[in-house]
Amino acid sequence: PPPSDAPAEDTPALSPEEMAEIEKALGEDASTRARPSGDTSPASPTATNDSGVTPLRLPNAISGGTSFLNLSFILDLAVAAFSNKEPLQGGAHDPTQNGFNLQQLELSIGSVVDPYFRFDSNIVFSQYGVEIEEAYATTLDLPANLQVRAGQFLTRFGRINATHPHAWDFVDQPFVISRMFGAEGNRGLGLETSWLTPLPWYVEVIGSATDAKGEATARSFFGAANERVLSPLDLQLTGAVKQFFPLSDDLSLLWGLSAATGPNPTGYRNHTSIYGTDVYLKFRPITEASAQQLVLQAEVLYRRRQAPDDVLTDWGGYAQTVWRFSGRWATGVRYEFGSPARTQEGRIANDPLDPEWVSDRHRVSAELTFWPTEFSRLRLQAATDRVGWRASPDYSAFLALEVVTGAHGAHAF
């Protein structure tokens, strides 16, 4: 400072807004001090400052940040008409009765907890209650291209099982999923590890261990049986390999192999194994100014169940194509198939899970979709269901509305 007897200089006074900006800049500088040049990652909550004292770091919501939690609501509802009084809709989010159906109201919550973990959850509201569909933590900074998540989650078996209704191209779930895994798809409390391999093309290897209980989530395993976990053999083990191939600038291919094994309640140490393969082929002409795209998707599942003095096998799957012919319009067709369970001798078995399923089942669906914006969707769908154990085909029609509000990210490829 100048000597006290020196004449004071004419310095203009700072406004309160300018002082606030200076204080903010000084605070940001202090938070990044002592980090390597160019490091823009958030400071560790356990890092010490130059004095050796661990500073207290508050969540953004408390310290004035604006990106603490990402929240979104997704509403799916439909008007349905069925020709049969007892439609064979197996999915928990499927329209199941004539008239209005609330498929789901999903609250999606996600946030980065700290430099090491991310938190995600999906809470589903229905007319009759609330359930925690998913709630898990995912690691962010493991070495060797490893990632771990823990909590309750949909297993990454195949392609459609790990997705939610707002990511489906059709109003209802393929019946092979509800038949083999349950109305909610395959999920449970557990631990999952994934590894992105260093191969020249994209290859991800996934393994998980989850509870084998739940009539709507582990139907082919313990299901609704009140069984306890006495050893690791009483858990469901799931493995998958995902491969991605960019065939050209406009064409790409995703191919997966999956397997799940776990105990079933038919006898001591009796197990069920399910094997599957899935293909996702996408053509989108990005080399020219066009909103069109064509997607081919298919999954096939094979199930083998140990039963008292026998082994039951069955299989099923679906194949669909969706053509988005303009920015707001798309149309698609889906074919589904399911076989009856058979014994080792090839005879149709008395299936304890589906005793009425004594013949093949075929279902064909067609849909037309209109997007007013990226936050809403209208779908018109019709289907014919050729059920071998019914005298005549079943017919159904849906008009579905979906709206999304909040910070909902883009869907996975």
C-alpha cells in the first residue's frame, strides 16, 4: 500500500455485482489449486490441501450447484381392445384389459455421487402401488477398463431385457421374455462386473450374480418359492458378450451372446439354464441429409430345466424391423414364436410353469408411431395371436401415449 501521507489516487469503486464475480472466481481458483495443469476433474472429497487438512466438500445441491440430481418422469398409458376375454399378455407393463390402461409412471433419478461412483434408480408407480424397479451404484474410475455396479438392476441378458418400456419400439413386451424370466423381466439384487476388452473391435464381457427369487423377475429359477441362499449355487449367474461392428458409415451391427443359470424349486440342486443370442442391425444414411433409418432386431432364447427324473427344454424368440421413414414417423412389424416344453424323449411335457402351453404360439404385430416432439410419442398397434391351444386366433389393438419430462438422457444404441 502507498504511504499514508501519499495523495490518494482516484480509484473507481466496485459495484456489488463486480465484487460477487471476483469472489466467485477466487473460490473456483482455490478449488482447482494444487492439481496438475489441464486436470479438470472434480477434486476428490478426501484430498488434502497444502496444509494437510482435509477440506469439507458439500454436494452441489447444498453448495449452490445446479446439476446435483437428474430427475425425469415418463408416463405410458394405452387404450386397448381384445377379442378374447382372457388375453395372453405376460408383461407387467403390457395393456391387459379392454379400455384404459396405465402401463407405468416411471421416476428416473440419476447423479454422479463423487469421482468414484454414480447413482441411478427407476421407481415405478402403478394404479395399485409403487415399486423400486432399479437402484444401483456404478463405479467410475476403476483401472483396466473395468466397471462394477451393485444394487438392484435388470440383468444385461440379451438386448430387450435391460431396457424400459419407453425404449421399446412396440407397446408390449415380447412374450418370450415374460415366459422365461417373468412379467418384469430378469432382475434382482446383486453385483455385476463388466470389462471392455482391448481388442481392435468393440467387445464387452459382462458377468453378474443376483438373487434367484421372484415370480415376476426370476420365473425359471426359484421364482415364487420361499427358498434361502445357503451357498453360491443358490444365486443366479448371468454372463454376456457384446460385440459392435461398424460395417460402414451408414451401417452398423451389434451381436450378443448371453447365458443365465440358477436353481429351480423342483428338487435338490436342480438347475435351470437359459441361453440366448441377439442381433441388432441399423442402417442410417448419415452421409446424406436424411432422417430415415432402418433397424432389424432379433433374439432367440433356449431354456433347459432339470425336473424330477427328466429334463425339459423349450425355445422361443422374436424378430422385428422398424423403418423410420421421416423425422416424426415410423412403422414396424414384429414376429414372435414360442414352443411347448418337451421331455428328453421329445414328448410334450407337463410343464409346471405353463401347463396349458401344449402347442406352438405365433404372434404378429404391426405398429405406426408419431413423434410430435422428442418428448412425446403416439403409437397405434394391432396384433394377431395364433395360440395353438385355443380354438380361434386372438386379436388386439392399442393406441398408446408416452410423454417424458425432465432430464432424461438419450437411449443406448
